[in-house]
Amino acid sequence: MDQEGEAIGFCIGFELPPDNVTYHRPGIYMHRLSVHPKYRKQFVGALLQAEASVVCFDRGLRYIGPTAEDVVLYGQTNDVPENAHMLAFYRDAGFEPIGHKPYADRVDVVMQMTRQSFAESRHASLRRATLVVE
């Protein structure tokens, strides 16, 4: 929210059970992240994504249940040259490509983030640098 109480961005995710085709581990699928155009290019999206990731890793899987492994986060986006900026955003967040998912009109690259890959990411570094300790 901005100082006037208007939304400047949002991030939506949901728990995703494995389908043994594309998603091999239970995890949280980061479905949508959007930032108001007025606030783009100001690291709002990176900080929003980083904070959402921290919440997901800390929250765990409530509906699917505990797993023997840490929670993973999934994301996907259209695998076309015009989308290179989004693929770079995902990589900067700590996501790593794990495959492709075909649709009738496109092919998406599917990515996975672990707690470790997030901790080593540019977005996590930015989050650490902007945290205010009281």
C-alpha cells in the first residue's frame, strides 16, 4: 500500500500437490505478481516477491501437509524472447528452470525455487538490505 492507502502491488500463490508430470514435489505455486505501473522499476516487485517467498517458506504446506523435504516454490512464464525480462526476474528471485509445460497456444518454462536458492538470490539480498530493525 502507498501512503494514501492505495494498493501498489499484489502476489497470489496457492499450494500445489505434485502431478508427477511437471511438478514433482508438493509446493507453493506463485500464480500472479503485479505492481502498479507508477511503482515499477523501483524494486517493489522484487521486494514483494521476496517477502512472499519468506512467508511461503515459513508457513509451509498447511493443506497438503508436511513433507520430508523443505517447501519449494514454483513459477512459470511464457518461454518467448519477448519475455526475457520476466525470466531474468525469476532467476534474480532464486528460481531455476526445471522443464517446460506445453499449452495449445504457447509453451511455458517451469521454474522451482528452494529455500537455499532464494537465500542466495538477488531478491533476498535486496530484502536483507532494506529491512529496518527496531
